[in-house]
Amino acid sequence: MRQSQIACRGPDPPARAPREPERPANILNAPNTVYGRHFYAEQLEGSRASARVLVEMLSAHWQPASVLDIGCGRGAWLAAWGERGVSRLVGLDGPWNDATQMIWPAIEFRAVDLERAPAVGERFDLAMSIEVVEHLAAAAGEAVVDALVAASDVVVFSAAFSGQGGVHHVHERYHSHWGGLFRARSFRTFDLFRPRLWGDARVMPWHRANVFLHVRDGHALATTLREAGVPELAELAFMDCVHPWLYERLRVDRAGFGTHLRALWPSLLRSLRRRGTP
């Protein structure tokens, strides 16, 4: 971690049970072990609370008529837009999810393989992906970015920061990595949420720290945001400020490892001395 970032703070069973069908090797297709009911139950209410706050903030500047969410989970973020009057709500997620699990009845759910480029095939006023790409391979994460920018000129995006940790986080990156991908696709990055939410306990820490707004060059929202004084991030490295929540988490983890190592050191020395005794 760079120094500048740290400073930023019944009946008997049959004799032979029927053979279960083989599961794909890809862990993302094994919902009972990774993305089952417990996974969503643990994060749903926090996501919905965060979504309501962030959706209200963006709605103060601009109101979309249609929203796409790639990696929508149970639809917490789409539900927040539904509460604001948006009627066209489309959610994409893995085949372990289905329409009956959506928490907002108007959500149109589509099952896709997120490890492949999700085919959207239509345009939306707003496209979103919140804390999803860290669960995917590197190439799949970039494909999600491509799908988002193909679907909309306005994108709300977040991904786990390096070292954040979580269930099946296989591809954590600095925020500036993702910002660079959007910039290469002619998008501008606006820091709409973090300055006001950095210490807001209503919002989950990773949503306070990780969510950015990307707007395509020339879109009217970019002008609206600049006139409202919303910071545009010309220096993408500033995206990599570490939230105190993550900094403290990493510091405690490291301190715990050091304490464990010091406790083991005497026994390690005794073992080395015994080995050296003829």
C-alpha cells in the first residue's frame, strides 16, 4: 500500500443415493457454496440502506427513466430507483439467481454468465455495477466495464479496493485501475458520493469509499455536475485514498499476525536449537 494512500485515511434413504449432476468447475456456478441465500441475506439490508442514500444524491442532479444493474443480486439498488419513480428496471446476475428473488416487483431479471461478456443489447439512461467485478476474473471485469459503457452514457460503478477482502474476492484492484478503463472509453469520473458520505454511518463503509460516477464526454449531466461544483477527478490516483475503515482493518490484521509470530518465536528457536544438537 502506498504511503500517500495511508495518509488519506423422515423415510429411510435408498440403499444407493441417486448421483448428483456434476457441477461446473467455475465456482460462480456453485450457488450453494458461494452465492446462496446466506450470502444475500447478510448483505441485502445494508445494500438497500446504502442505495437509498446514494440514489437520492444522484437524483438531486439528474433523474434517469431507465436503469440497468449488472450483478444486481436481489435488486436492492434497482429497488431504490423504483422507489424514486423509475419504471424501467433491468437486472443481470448469475443463474443461481432468479426473478422470484427480486425485492421489487417491476425488476426485469435476466440470468447471464458474468464470467463472459454480458450481452445487454439495448440502451439505458443509467447503468450500474456495485461491488461485483472483484468476484470475477480480470478479463471478465473489463468486459463488464465494456458492457456498461455500451449500455449507457452514465455509469455508477464500484469495486472492492485492494486488500478489502470478502466472499470469493479474486480480483481486487486500486480504484484508479477502473477509472483508467473508463477514461480510455471517453468517460469522465466525478467524485459525487465520497466527499459527503465518507463518515456517514447510514452507508456501508465499502459503499462510502468505492462508488464513483462516470459520465461520457459531452453528456449534459457532466455540465450539470460541474456547475454544481461536484469534483471531477482529473488525477485518477486520488481515487485510491484509503477509507479509515479499511486502513484500520488492515492495520489490526497485520498487528494480529505480528502478535501471533512473536508468540511462536520462542518455540521456533527451541526447535532450531534441537536440530542443531548432535
